[in-house]
Amino acid sequence: MRVQGPDRFALARRDFLICSAVLGAVVAWPLRSATAADFHRFTHGAFDITVLSDGYLTLPAEILLPDAMPPEQEQILRRLRGDRTGAPVAANIPLIRHGSDLILIDNGAGINFQASAGRLAANLRTLGISPEAITKVVFTHLHPDHSGATTTPEGKALYPNAEYFVGDREFTFWTDKDYEAHMPPALHDFARGAQRDLASVGTRLTIVKPGDEIVPGMHVVSTPGHTPGHISIELAGDGNLLVTGDACTSDVIFFEHPAWHFGFDTDQDLALRNRQALLDRAATERFKMLGYHWAYPGIGYAERKGTSYRFVKGS
Ligand SMILES: [Zn+2]
């Protein structure tokens, strides 16, 4: 079902799907969003981490598991609490306290994606944390479900005292002035949104490269494919913790079927190779991961199971 061909974006088939998936969820699954009692908190090395929910997104079957055949496709979607048309996925955002820093890895959708997302600000309020208290926001990538909350309706940065971090290749990709000529139409709204958000951040933006250290023990790791400059964030501790963003978008589908593609990956084959490498390395080194769209709180390990993997919940 996936479009094959030389177009590295492989998006022709997805223009319609992205419109229907992004501009409004067709079905609202009755998922409970996080309440104060749900906040998952743990420590990792020098980091005190609370996983907040930005709500959830609904993704169509053709995006979530385009390589699955119909009977298995529906079985998996139902395990994910969806139906044969699609399924909900979580949106997990770690709030990380380190010394005097209060750091968000991604900041959620705001009002710029599906209405079932954009809950981060309310969840921060529930914890008694004001927007002014956030000192750093690190973007894994600039898709609207991860960075869409950056700009207020007044055009200002939502977290007025924060320093913002974005990968160098991600910055270059989305700030292309000729994006309408260089990107397929399905990405034009994403590019406009990314440029709006980077403009609202202004001079408080720091462009990082793989290997850079954001605070002591927090490093940038290159995991491109989902977007050209997608990064993950590694936190040193007792064994590393890797915040994987969208390098692996499902703790069920891609652990159990690591040869399957994901419809929203910009460079499908590069994303696939890097996802396989990530899972292989995670299983071998047994480091902990935190996945943005994995079932809340999205923390766990990859355990080998034949030629695939099993997601093992961690804490
Ligand atoms: Zn995402």
C-alpha cells in the first residue's frame, strides 16, 4: 500500500491522509486524559522527570501500519483501542528538573493539531508550574504535534523565559524560504507553522548538533528519517535514558514489526533503518527509552523476541 518510487518524500498518496488526519480527528475515542494523580514521576541520575500528557491523537490505519494486511491490521488497531479505521496514540512530554532548570522535551500541539491534543499547558497548571518557570524547551523535531504550542495567539512564545533548542538539520529543512517549491504540498502547512514558531522564539533559539550537551548529562543524538533533522535526547544516569521523540512511533507496531514503515515518516527508508538500529541498540545495551506516542507514560525497554522485539514497561 505504500507508495514506492524515487520521490524521497513518498507523499503523493498521503496528501489526502494528512489532511484528514491532521486537520481534525474523525473519531474521538473516549480515552481518559491525565489527571494530577496520573502524573508519572521518577528520577534518572541527576534528573527529576515527570511525564506529562498532551492528550492524544487519532491516526488512521494507513498512517499507523501501512504495511499490515487487513486481518492483522484490524487486530492490532483494536489492541491499540481503536477500530479498523485507525487508533488513538498518546502524546508524552517529559518535564525534567535539573538543578535550577525546568526543561520540556517538545511542547505539544497547542491549538495547531487535533482538538484531543494540546493539554500540556493545563497539566502544567495542575502541577502549579507557570509558563514563566520553564527555562528550556528542546524540540525533537518541528511537527505540529510536538512544537505546535510554541506560539501564543498573540504571536509570542508561550514560555517567555525559556531557551529553545532545535537540531541544525531540522532548522535548515523547515526554514527553507522556497519550501513551496521544494516540499510536497502536504508539508506546506507544517513549514508555515515551524517558521511561525521559530520566529516567535526569536533570538532565544539555540541550534544544536548531534553530541552537543544541553545541560550536564543531557546530550543530542541524531535519529533522522521521521523528519530530516529529527533528534533524540540522551540522559545519563544508571544506564542511559533516551527520549526518542518520533524515531519509533508505536511501542506495539514497530517493536513487533520492525520491518514495517510508518506513514508520517518523511524519508521512509531512512526512518526505517534508524528505527531498526535504535531498537537493536536498545535491546543490546538495555537502555531505557521514553517514546512520545507510546502508551502513557511511554517508558520502557526493548527486549528481543526472535527477529522482533517486545516492549517491556520500565519506570
Ligand atoms: Zn509525533
